[in-house]
Amino acid sequence: MFTVETEFDYTKVVVMDDTGRHNDFVLRFTGDGIFLSQWYNLENKYHTVCITDKMLNEAIISLNSKDGTYKTNS
């Protein structure tokens, strides 16, 4: 299950674990990059990383790839 919310300067997607075992996964698409966040209970805060559009595209492509090193044109 997921939600999509469009704000003034970013779009937020929240992906929820239907089993309830994992905290929500939050993606914020901004002009500066894509911010991926998930709540970390032990530290009582979000852990966040920032990636580019190309990095996200390559991560999606990698789901159907075999072992190896790949260079994309995306």
C-alpha cells in the first residue's frame, strides 16, 4: 500500500508494509534529488539518504539484472 501527496515544492510517496513489521518508507521527490527516509526506532529519528533520478532508474533496472557491472545511458 502507498500514498502520493503533491506539495508546493516536492512530491511525497509513503510506502507502507502491509504486515506492519517494518516502518513506513518515505520518498520525497524534489528539484535537489530524491530523499529516501525510514524511521529508526533505536535512535528515535529518521535515517535519510539523497539520490539522483539516474540512481533511482538504475536501481529499478538492477532488479532484473544478473551479477555484473553495468553502465547505463539513462
